[in-house]
Amino acid sequence: MGRRILILGGTSEARGLVKGLLDEGLHDVTLSLAGALGDGTEASFRDRLKKTDLSRLYIRIGGFGGPDGLSAYLQTEAIDLLIDATHPYAAQISHNAHQAANRCQIGFVRLERPAWEPLAGKSWIEAKDLNDAATCIPQGARVLLAVGRQSAKPFQARTDCHFLLRSIAPANVVDFGGNFSFCQAMPGKTIEEEIQLLQEKEISCLVTKNSGAKRSYHKIAAAHALGLDVVMIKRPILPDCRIFNNLDTILDWLKG
Ligand code: NAP
């Protein structure tokens, strides 16, 4: 039977799920985007799914106003399944969603990319959060900071280091200090591209979140190939719920 599904998105997983559900045509689907630049605005979402008929998809943009606002939305729209397909570091919305789904007594599941794992013999300095990562960086390092511009602040205290902040969205490096430079770019498409950047900029340390995305792994493979330090920021703890690690499994489950 068709369900009314709300997908919390902003990731390629959410995009894949929307496409899969629309292709099947069994359910009413609404996609929610936070609306911040870089998290998948409606225009970029539609552009990336050009070949899919999006006429049956409703896209809503912007915050709900915490768990209360989200609960009210779920009730008004008679949503019966909430799927959290947000980025693994978007912890606030995941906790809000869990709380709201419980309150409204509707189904709640999560679609999540598996995390990257350390490789034997390769550098992998695990940091518990952004502040901890800032203290883990070796003295005087030249750092490729691949954490997103909104997560760069804790690194300002490390005036002994130089930071190349790479971000998809624009950032004003003047806000961060003289030891920051900025590169507005997507992650490199190949290991070779990433090696070239690391060598050109004389990078000695990579700091990254454990996003688990295939495309963003090239920077880690490149840092490993050059024997650089890798500081990996652990994923935040997310609500306890059923988790699907791949698209086919969640689509099969939704057919049942
Ligand atoms: P967050 O800290 O968990 O959420 C902050 C607030 O933004 C939430 O309380 C909620 O506002 C609103 N929000 C977040 N995701 C939303 C969504 N899909 N639909 C509607 N409102 C949403 O999130 P964040 O880390 O800022 O990430 C924002 C978005 O960017 C997420 O959708 C995430 O999937 C995507 N993203 C995040 C990262 C990252 O590294 N964090 C990377 C890539 C993409 P209200 O409380 O008002 O409802």
C-alpha cells in the first residue's frame, strides 16, 4: 500500500532514494532540504535528476523549527514514514527527527553511508570532534582542511599551522585569519588530482570528516600514497533506529 513518506535530504543518498521511489511510483514522496548553499538546493537537486520525472515530487526547503515544528508538519501532512537520509554529521536534524517521529508514533529509519575504515600501516589519527581534531594536528603542519567552511572555526587557535580550507561553498578566509587560504572546489575526481593538489600546496596533514562518500575518498588515498598525516574526525552519535546502508535494501524494504 502507498505510504506518505518524508525524506530528510541534502545528500547523494537522499537523491538516489528519491529517484528510486519515483521510478517505482508506489508512494507519495516529499523531500526536505535545509536550503543552505552546498547542501543541495532545489535547483541543483532538480538539475542532478534531470532524467527523472520529478512532477510527482514535492520539495520543501528550510528548517521546521525544531522537533515541535517537525512534529506539527508530520501531523498536518499525514506523513506515516520519516526517512533520515541527511549527512552523518548533521546530528541536530537527526535527533529532532527521531524525537518528532516518536512523538507522532510513525516509522523512522535512517539511510546512511558506511564509514571509511583505517588501513593497516597508514596514518589515521582519530579525533572525537572538531575541537579535538584541532589539538591532534602535528606542530607546524600545512593542513588540507576538508571539513566544510562552517566547521573551520575551531582550527583558528592553531596559529602555528597553515590551513588550506577547501569547500564547495564560498568562504571569506579573512574571517579565519592570515594562516588560512581558501580553495572553492569539489573534492578531486581522481587520486592523481588530489596528489597534485597536496604536492603543489606542500600539504603535510589532511583533516577530514568521515563522510564515507566514495568520491571524497580520493583525498585520503592520496594522503596515504604520500605518507601524510590523516586526522579523521569521528562521526557524532546519532539516534538509535533501524539503519540501511544501501539503496537497494531500503527500496526492497519499502516495497514489502
Ligand atoms: P544540522 O546541524 O543537523 O541541522 C541544523 C538545523 O538545520 C536543523 O535543526 C534544522 O532546522 C535544519 N535542517 C537540517 N537539515 C534539514 C533538512 N534536510 N530539512 C529541513 N531542515 C533541515 O544540519 P547541518 O549539519 O547544518 O546540515 C544541513 C544540511 O546539509 C543537512 O540536510 C545535511 O544533510 C546537509 N549536509 C551536511 C553536511 C555536514 O557536514 N554537516 C555535509 C553535506 C551536506 P530546524 O531545527 O529549524 O528544523
